[in-house]
Amino acid sequence: MTKTSKGANRMTLNRRQIMASGLALGTASLGAGRVLAADGDPIRIGFMSPRTGPLAGFGVTDGYVLDQVRAALKGGLTIGGKTYAVEILDRDTQSDPGLASQLAKDLINNGGIDMMLATSTPEVVNPASDACEAAGVPCLSTVVPWEAWYFGRGAKPGAPSPFKWTYHFSFGVDTFKKTYLSQWAQLETNKKVAVMYPNDADGNAIRAGLAPLLAAGGYTIVDPGPYETGTSDYSTQIAMFRDAGCEIFNTFPIPPDFAAFWQQAAQQGLHKQLKIVQVAKTGLFPGDIEALGSLGANIASADYWHRDFPYPSTATGIKAADLADGYEAATGMQWTQQLGATMALFDAGIEALKAASDPKGKAALAAAYAKLNVVTMVGKVDFTSGPVANVSVAPIIGSQWVKSESGKFTYDTVITENATDPNVPVTHKLLPYNA
């Protein structure tokens, strides 16, 4: 998803540097997660996400979620008649996959973690998962298209899963297909889709999997080929889309790339012919949409969680709307869908701990992952039914950014379709981009 400098990728960190990256986030908050009276050694949970750097939009709400989870676990977890203190050691990967790998190894080798939780983008989740797989530490992750996690880490189509310790729940290309076909059918278009898929784990998985499914659904795909993260001139792609008469646009970019592309598209008139602008990744968070100014209105997206989801957190008991409202009240910032996804990660992880024959036994915990079938804040997490071993597919719901009626924030995200989870209420019809 993101391109780091060669120097950053070659960076070698000593233990002091690694711990400094997580000290303020993890060690300083251990007291909130520690229970003084317990029957045995504490359960130590590693948590990794991108809270700074180009992907920081995914991690900005994680501190608030961690506060809620730590508060809920302050009395410990009682499992099999024993009460265990719970410590959460959280780390900021700074959106750097090289640092993510090193931080994961440090949590495994020096942090003494019993399980790892990782979220948000292949740049975080894949290195953390690989480190855990190599070390024999159970790892649960989310918010990466499952194909980018599974095949992006070396699994082969049709072959048995090569993973024993790592499990992942998230949306996939078929989920996007169902959502997009449901959403796009609400407006009359010529069904010509301009696509901009980057040359990264997400983009390559989407190009290989989603584009053929959209074509099979009756859409003509206009694809100029993969672009490199950090590209500054999109004139060639814009001209191709404009000349082809595309009326739908779909992309999976990081925020700086989409901002550059969309400003150039507006300058060159492409935005005027588009009826649907469907933006994944950058379209997830209010700050990225607000940064586009008036060009952000009516951009369509897809939500892996929304404040209108009907599922409470099993870890904390908090309802979806209350989580969103609580975050806004505590921070003064607009809620984001990552709130529910991070909470769901703890929902699933804690349920696995409760189900394990020995929550301190790594093999027992991995076995509990494999049998996990629970309802979390994002919906069902079920590793017993595929589509492949180690993967559970989560829903993603069609949405759109519209001007806020309350005026509290610039834009609100509203639900426009629910093909992948009918339990989620639809509140709005999709508007054309130039409405």
C-alpha cells in the first residue's frame, strides 16, 4: 500500500530504538491493563497498527479503542476457573513494513507475548503475520483484503494452507464485487469503469481478482496498468479515461496519490463526466475526504464498519453508536470505521482466549482460532467455513460521503446498500457524483 524509501527499508534498529517506537504507546499504558491479583502469569497481547506515517488514518482511533478494552479487562479474564491479568503491548509501525517486522519480532522475542493482534494494510499485517508464523506465535489480523494477506504471503490457489499460526478475517475481492455491483446498479451509466490500481499488495490482488468479476458483471474495464506509489503526473491515465468516455471510476490508493490524481482529474475535466467515483482505502476516513475540499462531496466508498452496524462488542459490551459517540466526545474528532474494526479484533481475540484449553499455550490458542465462530462488532468471524483455511470473510457495505446535515462535521458517511450483510440498515440512495 505504501512505498518507503530504500534507506528506510534497509534501516536496522537496535533494541533501544525499537522499544522507543512503542514505549509511549505500550509500556506507559501497561498499568491500565495490569491486574494486581491474578492466579498465574499474565496474558500478554501484542497489538500493531499504523498510527503515524502515510497510513495514519487507519490508526488514529486505536488509542481510544485500547482505552476501552483495557478498562473492560482491568479485572482480568477468568478462564477455566483461573483469573489472568491481561497486558496489551501496543506498537506503532509508522506505516513502515520493515519497522513492522522488527517490532513484531521484538514483541515475540523480548515482550513475551502470548498472541499478536494486527490491523490495517498489508504493510502492517503481513510482516507481523510472517514474524508470528516463523516464531510459532498465534496471530489474528484484519483490514487487509484477504487475498492480499493469504496469497500475498505465499499461499497458492488450490493448495493446502501453508499457515499454522496466523489467521485473518476481512473483506475480499468477491465482497467488493457484490458491494460495487449492488451500489452501481442504483444509477444509470454506460458501465465503463476507469480503474486505477497501484503496484502494491492491495492493487495487484484487486486487479487479479476484482476486475474480472466486474467484467463478468457486465462492466467494461478501462485499465492503464499499475501505477507506482508516489506518482506525481497522471495525465496519461486521465486522458485514457476521458477518451474512453468512462462514467465510473474505481481506485485503491493511499491518500497522497489520490489527492494528486483527483486534483489533476478536476483540472483536466474528467470529474465532470463521472457519475460514480468509488474510492477504496483513501475513501475510508473523513480527514482524507475533507482534504479534497468541494471535490470530496458525493465520493462513494465502502465501509467495513459503520456506527449503524447492529452488533455490540463482545469484549466491552459497547454498542456501535455508543462507540462512535464516545470517541467524538472524548476527542472532538469525527468517528471512523476503524473504531469498530479494531474493537472486533479484540472481540475475536478474547473469545479465542476464552475458548482455548490453555490460554497461555500457543498451540492451544492456535487451535481455538481454527474453531472460532463468533459475532463481533463487525459481524460474524467464522474460521470453520472458509473460503480457505485460516481466513474468514467479513462484510463490506456500500456507502457515500455527503454534506453533513448537522453541520458538526463537513461530510457524513451514509449507508447506500447492504448486499453482504442485510442486517445492516440502508439509510440513503446513492447520489451521482455531480448531483
